Amino acid sequence: MGAWRRYFLPSRSSISVSPTEQPGRRHRLPHQHHRFEWLLAHEWRELLASRAFWLLLVMIGPLVGHSFITAVDTYAEASGAGGGPAALAQGLSPLDGILVPTFGAYDLAVTLLFPFVAIRLISADKASGAWKLMEQAPPGLPAILAAKGIALLAGWLLAWTPGLLALVLWKAYGGALYAPELLNLLLGHLLRVILASGIAVAAAAIATTAASAAIATLGFTVGTWALDFVGENRGGLLQKLASYTPTSALRVFEQGQFRLSTVVVEAALGLGGFALAAVWLPLGRKPMARAAGSAATAAALALVLWGSAQLRPAWDLSENRRNSFSEAEEAALGKIREPLRVTVFLAPEDPRLIDLDRGILSKLERILPAVDVQNASHSQTGLFEGSGDHYGEIWYEMGGRRVMSRSTTEPIVLGVIFGLARVEPPAQTGEREYPGHPLAARPTGAAWIYYLLLPMVVVAAGWLHFKDRS
Amino acid sequence: MLLSVTGVSKQFGRNTVLENAGFSVREGEILGLIGPNGAGKTTLFECLAGLIAADGGTVRFRDSELPPDGRKHALHYLPDTIRPWPDQPVRWVLSFFAALHGRPQGEAQRLAAALKLEGLADSRVGSLSKGESKRLLLGLGLLAPHPLLLLDEPFDGLDFRQTREAMALLRDTQAQGRTLFLSIHQLNDAARVCDRLVLLSRGRVVGEGTLDELRASAGLADGGLEEVFLALT
């Protein structure tokens, strides 16, 4: 008895069904939370049984370590280490210099390694026949998928150990961290893995084999890269769609922005993948029912995504307020209640449009109640637009008044808008500028930790884990 | 009547696997589904369990129609050729399965002892031999608390002694008031353990009843199940 107690979770009484009882609710409802604990424990064990997961853990340490060590060295050089000229202190932000490159390794891992871990959690059940037993078990599909999702998330949080260790090392070197932008970046990476899990789980549910699911998942990733590229060059709806690809969405968080629309869209896409898996996993479902379920899921998801994309709330959580105007300018802009219409005669590939969009329009959209931007350019590059095409003009319209400017410089554009809105521009108040955080420290001991200690710890843990199961 | 099956059909492409199959399962009996390889036994079980969508037919449980998505509440089907959770030890698989179905852990332990799995408790499922794996599957099937169990080839891979022990275990289960529906291609085994039989040939039910009833419908004065089956197909 003692040996069997090894696996006992908190004990509950039996709910065995009387042989003469009609099947019904009593069979399904009792102790569901207890079953869920077992499901969670089981999925965690299945995750730990996955060689792909252990391989991911072995590789993630050196990957993150290399990014971190390179970032700290580069940051030190920019800060004047070794007697070289230092960059302007205001330009030295740990978000850009350390956090984004260090956690960038996770983007690589979640794109190329993590899908195989997630796919296995579904495909192994299908291949071994365990799914036939699971489908008949009382917990039901939503609980099973939830347990798999939570196990994947827990596994990913474990894989975050090297990244979190990098933060500790950075602090130990004397580096600065700004909690809001750090937590925002971590949220971005968390959403990235939720999305990757959803795509991988859906692919594993739809495909017959793990190999097909892997190809489908990588195909999806390559597709989003293509959409990124095309959207950047075409503008319009494609550009709007491209702003929600995993890479673009992560860039928002890397810039220190918290956009509600990005958060909801990414979470909805991830959960949508799990919903699609729930349509395809039941074995007894007819093809037409699966097609109808998929179409209904896609329609519901499209509706949620469209609604989410309309959400305007956004916050600048970066320490250097890179996504904001000065506080005085924002206070003055806050007095404007009328909608602003901007008509831009600049091609999508024109760098001035990129400056205008990132430096001014995206900031305005966060502050003004309504900003409608129309791109009136006729070409992709603007190189061959005629003189009658108004190329280079930017028209601002508010309350029936129109003003044209060709500038994409922040003070000039703001001056145009204040004039158009008849709002007094703020006086120069001498606001405190971001001081920057130069640090000429070397990554002492990091190489030993990331290239030797962490891989050895993972290999030893893996060896101990699999030793008992040979 | 515990389960009434009428008109169940299934085609895979142009291949008709089940054709208008119908029969009944009585409360508390051991019913055998007999047929050669390819007769459609597994497909019939998977249709009954709701794991394959049948093209037609109805299933009634205690006089109420049982839709495919409600089958898992009335019956449990144990497939033949699966090897579930191959990376987990036998002990965990039994404990987990018992917990999933709300059975006490002592029941998992009792079945492990009855099926002589205790010595294999720490072995990975993937490392078990065919016979050991079959004993584990039998344990999983009997852990499900459903009034009706569908076991696909429960003796396949077991040696003579193990088959006798498994039969005794199934008789014990029957004595507790549960109903068993076994798919068996070894006619001798079927004749030894089953109270009644359903004969399936090329997807059609060609006979149903006790051995004596089947013998009578085949017009044979004597003879075993093999002769009866040959006469009816």
C-alpha cells in the first residue's frame, strides 16, 4: 500500500456509479476540482517526459546567456568602458540595451523550439491511443485542454529561469531596472507563448501526425513573417493586420507600450487556437460538423478580433517616455475635443511616413479622442509620383479648417495641430529629462553560469528524471 | 434490456464495414461479439462508444435514446491495440485513471494485485510486453465505473493461465452487477466466458443468442461455436 500512496493526491471518497443507475449528471459533476488536480499533475508529468522539453531547457540557457553577455558588453562599450567615448547618457536605456536583446532569445525559442513541445502534448496522446481513453473520461474536453495549456505555461515559466537570472545579474552589476517597462515586456513574451501554444495545439489537433502539425505550425510562422513584410510595404488593411503578427505585437511591448488592443488580440488568437482544437479533437465528430465548428470558431474569433482592434486605451510604460509627448504638450492636447483628420501623401516605403507614424501619429492616437489617418499616396515608393499628385503633403483637418504641412518633425506638426485647434501651445517648462543609465560593467561570471552551470544543472536534472523510467 | 442497438451502419469510402447491425445487451450478462478479423467488431465498438460517427442507426440505454455525445456516461470502451501514456509508470497510469473516473485508489491497487501488475508498478508502459500491456489495459477497463464495459479482445496476447485468471476477474466483475460486452476472435475463449453471443460477419449480425439458441437457428443438432459460426456465415 505504501508504494501506491506515493502518487496519492488529497484523498476524496469514491463516486462509483451504481450498475443500475441511469447515466447522468451525478456521474459527471462531483469532485471535478479533484480530477482537475490529477489532470494538471498528469499533463505536467507528460511535459517532463518530453525529450523536446528537456532539449529546450538545455538550449535556452546558453541562448539567453549569449544574448545577455553580448548586450552587457555592448552596453558597457556605449557607456565608455575601456576609455572609449561614451554615448549620450540619455540614449542608454536598459530596456533597449539589455532587456529586449536578452529576452529576444525567448522569441527565437518560442518560434523554433516551443511548438514541438506543445505539439507533443496532443500528438503523443493521439499516437498512443490514450486520447481514446481521455475522450471517454469524465473531466471533458475543456478541462483537458485547460490542463494542457496550464502545463505548457508552467513549463515556459520554468524556461524563463535563465532570463530572470539575467535580471538578477544585471542588478548585481549595478544596472538599473524600471519595473513597469520590465513587467510590460514580460507580459509581451507571455502573450507570445500563449499565442504559440494556441497555434501548435490547434495544428496538433487537426493534423494526423506530429510531423504534419510541426510543418503547419512553422508554415503559420513563415506566413506571419510574409505578412509583416508585405504589410510594411503595402500599408492599408494589410499593414493593420500585420501589426498583430507575433513579431509586430512583441515589438509594441519592446517599445514600452501597453496597448489594450494588442493584449486582447494576442490572447484571443491564442485561446482561439485552443477552441479550434476543441472542435477537431473529438473522434466521433463528422467532417461536416468539424467544418461547421471551425467556421463558427473562425467567425467568432474574427468578431472578437475586430472588436478588440477598436480598443483605443494604451499606456506608455517606458521609463524615458519614448512613446509620449512632453507632459505639458499632452496636457494641452488633452484640451482638444474635436476629431482630427490627417491625409498623408506619402508612400508606405517612404521613411518620412515611418517617422510621422511612429514619432507623432501613434502618440496622437493615444491622446486625442479621434484621429482618422488616410493615406492618399498612389504608389509604394513615391519615386515616380507626378507634381500633380501632391506627393509629400500632409493635410490636417479639424472642425472644417484645413492646413497643409510637409514636415514630419514633432514640434512643427504639434504647432500645426495647436493652431488648427486654436489651443495655446504650452510654454517650455524645463521638464526633467530622462537621465539615462550608463553602466560600464562587464558580465562577470555570466559565461560560467550560462554556458556551463545551467546546462549542467538541466542535464543532471534530466538524467535523474529519466533514470527512474528506463 | 440494458442496451438496444438497431440499424447501425458505417462506410469508409466505398467500403461498407457495418451494415444495419442490430442486437441487444441484457443487464448483468457477459455478451460476446464474435467474428473473424475484418468483420467490423472494432468499428462497431467505436461506433457504440461514440468514437466513430456511425452513418445511421440508434442506440437505446434502458429504453432511452443515447446520443453519441452521451455514450461516455453510460458505457466505457477499452480499445485493443493502444498503449496509453508509454512514458509513465504503470503505477501512475492506474492511479491517474482511477482518479479520472472518481474511483478510490484502493481499487487501482486491488486490480493491480488481481492482474499481477504489482511487480511492474515502476515499469514504463512503453517497456511492457504485449501480455503485460494487455493486463494493464484490462485493469484500466475495469477501473471505469460504468454499468456497461466494452472490451475489445480482452484475452489477446495473454497465455493460457493469464486468460483463465482474466476470465475469473471478468466473472467477478459480472457478479458485482456490471455488464460486459467482449469482442473476441478466439471462439474457444468466447464459448468459455460468454453468456450470450452476437455473431458478426462482413459487417452484418448473422446471429444472436446463447450457444444452444445459435445451434438451433443454424439447424445443428450438436457442434461447437466454430461449427455454428461456419453454418451461419
